[in-house]
Amino acid sequence: MNTAFLSLGSNVGDRFAMLQDAVRMLRHQEGVEVTRISSVYETDPVGYTEQATFLNMVVEIMSELSSEKILSICLETEQSLGRIREFRWGPRCIDLDILLYNDENIVLEKLIIPHPRMHERGFVLVPLIELVPDQVHPVTGVPFSDYAKGQKEGVHVWKTIDGVDAFVRSES
Ligand code: GSY
């Protein structure tokens, strides 16, 4: 069994509903169990800053699937939720990134794990260390909590979540 952490973000439309729908879709995937979810954070945009604030969160999944298969699931989830991204760093209704896959260092043409920019993004680090406060970066050995120091500005709890079931909205 593998443990992976995914980063979810949205800054277009009903941002919270997008996150809920993405988690619901992950839960419905054969071979994927969503085991833990962080609080939802409202975060200032990083990179291209002339865009709306994001809602971000991190989810932990357990799965027998390969990292490449999980990447396909992330891309399919983005597409089914109608992701429209006009340019690389621009607004998006939903974004799913694989942050960690066990403690593995994976370098493929379309997939690098640990996510190459995760240690410099407060919107990833703050929700991640809420779930795994003692986790170290699998390549550098530096605790993510150390990377998070000085990167908490512009990252604020927007909603605390009491478990996966409470988070996912009615499926009627
Ligand atoms: O890489 C994910 C998309 N993204 C985000 C994001 O999710 N949150 C914040 N705060 N800034 C971002 N810039 C980009 S690109």
C-alpha cells in the first residue's frame, strides 16, 4: 500500500464546491482511499499575483496504484471539473498536484515527486504540516515544518474540517 499527498487549489467560481467535488471524485476512484484531509486555507496567489485568492488544501490518499496512474486520475479529475487554464500560472477552477508518493524520488518526463516547488510554497506547506507535522523532505531530509517557517504569510485558515465525510457535500 502506498501513501500519497495531493495539493488541491481553486481560485475561480465556487472554489469550495470545486474542492469538495474533487475530493468526492477521488473517493469514487477504484483503488483510492482518501484517508485524511487538511483544513481549507485561503491563500494569496503565488507566481502570477494579479489574480484572485485561492482556496487550498492537502489530502492524504492510500492506494495500490502507481504514481503515474494517480497522476492520470488527477488530470482526469481536473478535466471533468471543467478546468480552464488560459496560461501556465493563471487562474484555474481546480488544480491537483501530487506532492509526495511514499518517500520516493521519482523523475519521469511528466512527473517529478517530490513536487519540485512544494518546499517554497506556503499554500502547500501549511496544510501539509497540519497533517504530517514531523514529515521530512524525502530528498533533502529537511523537515517541511522548517521550510514552512517564514512562508505562512498570506495563508489563513478558511474552514476547519472535521473528517472526510463532513467535508464532501451531499451526493444527491
Ligand atoms: O500550483 C497550483 C496553482 N497555483 C496556486 C495555488 O494553488 N495557490 C496559490 N496561493 N497560488 C498559486 N499559484 C499557482 S500557479
